[in-house]
Amino acid sequence: MGLTKDGDAYIYSVVEDGEVITPRSGEEFARVVEVAGGKLFKSRSEFVGWLSRQTDSSLRGDGNQNITLERLRFFASSSSMKRPTIGAH
């Protein structure tokens, strides 16, 4: 399972060939929601509320690239370091 953002929506879904399956995938996304527990959040607050209630166990998918609190913290810290500062030379 993986996480991605598509426009204003946040998506928790199956990862296939390195890509998170999204609603743009059509019927395949509907299957992910039904079978694998994929989710679509239409707002940041809805997504954050859901994610704050998850555990390593509840986020575990069938694959080998599971989402864990440790991995989320690492991603969040490395993402914030890479953001460019506007006006910096």
C-alpha cells in the first residue's frame, strides 16, 4: 500500500509497478477500495484525521514496502529539508 496526492485528494491504495493506483485508474481503483481497503480522502483534514488513527499494523499491506510510523517520519523530515526557500541564492 502507498500514499499519494492527486489534486486536493489524498489516496491510500495499492502500489503496482512503483505507482499508486488512483481513481484515474478507473475500475482498478474501485477493486482496490473493495478488496484491499484503499481509501480516497477529499480533504487534507479528512486524510490527517484518518492517518492519525492508524498504526504500523493497520497500514501493513501485502507487499514488501509497508508504511510505518518510522518511514512516515523519515519522509516528512527529508521532504521538509528539500523544500526550496524562495528568494535564497
